[in-house]
Amino acid sequence: MLSLPSPTHLSAWLSRLVQIPSVTPEQAGPRSGEAGEVRISAAVAGWFAQFGGQVHWHEILPGRSNVYAIWPGRTERWLAVDIHTDTVGVEQMSDPPFDGRIADGRVYGRGAVDTKASLAVVLALLEAMHAAGQQPESNLLIAATVDEETGATGAPGFADWLRARGLLLDELVVAEPTGCTPVHGHKGLVRMEFTAHGLAAHSAQPHLGRNAILVGARVALALEAEHNRLQTTPASALGIPQLTVVLINGGIGRNVVPDTCSLAIDRRLTDGEDPQAVTAQLIALAAAASLLPLTTEVWRQIPAFYQPSSGGLVTRMAAWSGQTPTVAPYGTNAWAYGDVARERIVLGPGSIDQAHAAVEWVEIAQLEKLAGVFARWWGL
Ligand SMILES: [Zn+2]
């Protein structure tokens, strides 16, 4: 059996990764710079090669590439880990974002928990495996993916790459902070915007115009009624669907009948709901409530991810981590892999409570825990 990397070594790896800024360009600012994932992708590719991996670059967006590396195993099976390399912005952080300091049994900085913690553990294990001259039990594929925090294009890009090679993964872990608990499902979502189109007029003569804000208000109330109806439907394994009006925009001036009003909504889907069907239903519902022409822009359509907790991967991970499997309220890259992985879960060290926060950290004990779980999973 492989001797596991020490807590000091694991925290040193994570500190090193935090010190390489990889803020998603959409949330860049003066503190972060605008380089995105370029530097960390290059560094990770270098380490993968150094530790014996067959490295593949895959450009997803201009200058932003997923990096994949393969370690052939002793069997025909395929295991994979998807670890996103981008982080959210740092401009609002009250803590130094990139010092990667180690204190109080924790590692601090942007990405410390979301999700460079998993990357650090994986790199430390690959390093130890290579140094010991060991081969993993199954073929091992590590994917360092870009753009999870904004566009979420890295994961579907990886899924396309697998499809193009006819590669069906037996087991996939999507790395996110779950306290090393196997998460076997989370809701999907539909995000869209409705715009009511009225007619501008002088507000002294409102009868000459058609007020788009009043129509937007009717649509918002109809959507609230739909949310309330959903709350009376039977709960699935992932709970009950949710519908929230999240943005409203309209009006031209203090003395003008508003000619447009836009409403953005966020609809959370449970397992079995079809994003296209839900979108069509919401369009019909909004149109029925609107007295004006309505246009629609669909931003995101993501199905829910759900696998039964009785699956082999879930069961083994739960036994190794000592954690009871659960489902999560937030979304992850796991949605992208429905047809390219037989079994998939979300699992990683630390708590989502510290993700995206003004002070971000992970407990070093969580890194040790994941190292133990992954070493067993890889058959080291
Ligand atoms: Zn994350």
C-alpha cells in the first residue's frame, strides 16, 4: 500500500496552487488580473507530465484550455476526476486572496476550498504514485477543466472529448467541497428572461401608451402563483421545484409610459423534469398572463443530476469517507456527464460555506481524508 502524503506536504501543494491566481475572466479586477486559468493550466500540465501522465490539451474558449492526463491501469476500467481550475473573483475579499498561508490547521486563500483542495490532493497522490513506481488499478483520467464558475463550458467540452474517443467512464468524481460526503444528486435549472413590449407615451396622457411595467408585474405574479403551485406537488428525491423572479428591469424616465419591462427567472428542476418542457410551459404561462407581446431569451437549460444512493461508487465512497450520502442544493459540473459516465458523484474536501466567501479556507484534515479515500479508490 502507498504511504500517503503527509499533512504538511498536502498543505504545501494547496498553498502553491492558491498562489497561482486563476480567477474566471468574467469576474476579473485589479486585484486578480485577467489571465484566467492560463498559468494554472500550464503548471498542472507540467506536473501531470512529470508524474508520468499522458497529457492532452483541449481548447474550450480562446486561450482557455482543459488539460487531461491519463495513467494506464491494470484493468480495462476507467476512473476519472473533473476538477475545475477557475475560481470566483477576489475583489471583495477581506483576506489576502493569493498568499496561500497555512495557519490554525487550515490553508487560506481564493480557491483553497473551491476547488484547488481537490487538485492539491490529486497532484500529491500522483506524485507519490509515480515516485513509488505504482500503477493505478483502473485507467485513471484526471481532467482539469476551465470555466466552471461562469459559463460552465469546460465540463461539456470534456464530455464531448470523451464521446469523440468513444470512451465511457465507469466512475466519475466531480470535485467540489462536500466535506468528503458523496453527493449523488442535485437540482437542474432553467434561466430565462421575458420582455414585455408596450408603447411609450407622455405620462400626462398614459392612455396613448401601453405600460410594459404593469404587464411585467402581472407576469411576475403569475410566476409566483406557479411557484406556489409547485410547492404543493409531491417531492422527489431532490425535493420540490423552485421558481424565483430574480431580476426586473423597465422604464425610461420619470414622465414616460414604459415601453419595455424585462423579468429574469431562475427555475430549479428536480429529477425527471425535462428542461425543454419546463421552458415551454413557462413561456406559455407568461404569455397567458401578458396583455402585450412578449419575447423570451433562454439563458441556461440544465437537467437535474441524480443517481440512486445504492450505487457501487456512492456506497464505497461513503464507507471510505465515513459520511452518509446526500443530495446538494447547489449545481455542479456533474450535470454534463449523463451519457459518458456509468456512475458519477460529487465529492471533495471542505465546506461549501467557505466557497466564494470573503475569507476562504479549508481544513488540512479534510485534505488528508480525501487523500485516504482517493488512494483506496485508485487501488494504491
Ligand atoms: Zn467549485
